[in-house]
Amino acid sequence: MTFDRIDRQIMALLQEDGRMTNVELAERVGLTAPPCLRRVRALEEEGAIRGYHAELDPLALGYTITVYALVSLRSQAESDLDAFEAHVANIPEVRECHMLNGEIDFILKIVATDLKSFQQMLTTHLTTAPNVTSVKTSLTIRTSKHLPGIPLSE
């Protein structure tokens, strides 16, 4: 996919504020509303814009714990990797799952309301998952930077 300056501006503005109206977006990128909307729809159809969502505050909703878990599997056969990914997809507290290259197979971002609920999820859903040989966890102390999305240059 090739994106021109206006496409990049549109994506940057929508990434910053997905609730922006098409009229406001068009004004900010120097277009009228109809061609701006056509560009947004094309970016969506091409898959450059995958969706829109609200960013929620975990603390305000009672999720006081964020943990990163490094998971090693017994086997790295594609079927075993797929089975693990399907397993963690069904654990609501697992918010991100990334397969890694190297000694560790996956890193997971997990949220929990407290240490007890995290421990329960860990021992009942994660360490007992088929093919899991080890899980190493690190509890976050604070977050100094959190920028959803990707950097976009014009």
C-alpha cells in the first residue's frame, strides 16, 4: 500500500481522535467532506485502518494489576503454537499475545483486579495450559509511556 501526505494526515488524526467527525477531519487535512470520506473508506477497505475503539482506564475500572508473562512451550510445531494462541484468546485477562523469536515463545500482557485474581488465573488457565513448560511473570510498578498505535510522519 502506498499512502500520500493526506492519507498519512488522515490516519494520524484518526489515531489521535477516532471520534472526530468527517467534516472536522476534512477541514484539518484541507479537503471537502466527500473526498475525505472516500479516502477514509479506502483506508479501511485496504486494512490500513482496522477499527475504532475507546481507550479505557484500567484503574478506573478496578484493574490495578498489569503483568507481563514470558511463556515457553514444549513444542514449537505450528499446531502447538496455534493451540496455545487459541487457548489464550479465551482468557479475558490476557490483553495481548505476541509470539517471539528466541528462547521465549510468547509474551503476554495480562490485567487483573488484584494479586489473588491474577494468581488464580495464572494457576488455573496459564501454567496448566497444554504444552506450557514455564511461565515467568513480571508485575509492572508504573507506566511512564503508553502511546497506542504507531508513529506516523507526514
